[in-house]
Amino acid sequence: MAATDTAAGVPIFPAPWSLTGEGWIVPIYTPFSEEPIPLPDASYADLEKGTPADLSDRFHGGVGFVMIVRYTTGDAGPYDEIMYVPGLFSRSGAKDGDKPQYDFAITRIYVSTDESVANGRRNWGIPKHRADFSFTPSGSSTLLTVSHPSSPSKPFFRCLIRDSRTTPFALPVSTSWLSSALVRPLLSGYTPALVQPPLPAAEPDAHAVRAKGQRADALVASERTFVVEPTATGWSRVARIEPCGDGEGDERTGFGDGKSFPRFEVYGQRLNVHLTSFEMQFPAPRTLAE
């Protein structure tokens, strides 16, 4: 049962969470480098940039993904979400034999409710910020737009999503494939977990936060590095995701505006997954000593 945080005024929904919904997974790729390489612009929000939450000096590329989710049920209620996981980050001070250990991390993420913002940050160190989402049918596709609450008519992310004819029927899928003997050699050195460093809290009178329509009291801090391994099962189809201009002559080939969300390109249209339905468990995290 949710309690009320009298300091923040946002209900508390502690981990673990059980969620159901629909989602899209879009793989992205940067050639892997043993030496750290630059992250794309806008990989972090201004609040997290330059703080212990910023892992820019540990990015090594590899396979990452963008995920769009519509949660229909969950401990914090239904909400929409878009997240950016650019690839693999080396874990500070951690070794697996003579090889560095690599993990995934969410660096940029928007959700549609303050309850999800505050609790995602508090429970798992996920750097959530709030945004407005619109899913509009457009022929055989759906137009997705994401915008700041302060400027709903000026989306910073737009795309068209639709199912591919490659898979006319939904097929079962499970996150257990991440640990399979087939997949592990392809991403040697990584662990199928999110490692999220500590997050700062927004100042109550932060002008930049208010200017984007955010509630400063929802942008709470986390004080430890959290390791979390969500699991999910469901049904999936191959999907297509295509860039969509802003109606003012924007013919960009990537996605995102490069300011509020990173620009990216689809790794391969046949690799995109539409999770037509899923059940997800987001467990309580364990902490990592840095």
C-alpha cells in the first residue's frame, strides 16, 4: 500500500513492482571500444550532467536500445515511458578475471506521471523526468510524440511505429534469452543488469526545472549505486520505427532533437520488437559499493 511522503507530497511506492503493458524495443549500436568514447549529445539531463550520476567517462559503446512503454497496470498506476540505454559502461573498480566488467545504464528517461518520476528515482536510481506523451493513429501506423509539460505543442521526439509483416502472429518472448549460451558470447564481459549510480535532487526553486514544467519535489535523490535485474515475459512481433519531421521542413534521418533526447538511428528494422503484451517484475535492487 502506498504511503505519502510528507516532504515531497508524492506517494511512495516501494520496490518491488509488478507491471503489465505494451512496449517497443529499438536496438541501437555504437562500435565497441576498449577505451572510453564520447556519449551522444543529450544523453543526460542538465540535472544529472556533471554529477556522480554522469557516467560519460565510462562509455564503451556496443549494443544499446531505446524502449517505449505503455504500462497499463503497476504499483504506481498506469503511465507511459521512453528510455535511452546507449550501450555498455565499465564498472568502476570491478574486474572479472583480467577483463573489465560492463553493464547497461539508463541515462535519459521520461515518464508521464510524477509518481513514476519520484519512485523510479528513489527505488532504483533511474534518472526519470516527466513528459507529455501522445499516441495518435495514423493510417497503419501510430504517431508518437513526446514533449515537455511546459511546451506540449513542441515535441522533442516524434516517430511513426507500426507492426511489420515479417511476423503476422505474436511469438512468445522472455528476458531469459539475455543469459542464454547463444547470446552471452556476443556480448562477452557484460552482465544483464542495470547499474544506476546515485542521483542528485532538484533544488526547490530551480528555475530550469520549473521552466520545463517539472515538479522539483518529484525529482528526488538516490544516494547509492543500485543494481537491478528486471525480468519480463510476453508476446512479440517485429516492428518498424520511422522518423517523423516536425511539420516545418524537418527531414532529419535520426530520432530525437539532440537537446532533450539524443538523436539515434535504428540499428536494423528487422531487429525492432513490438511487445504486444508483457508482464514485468522490477525487483528491489541490491547496492553496489563504488
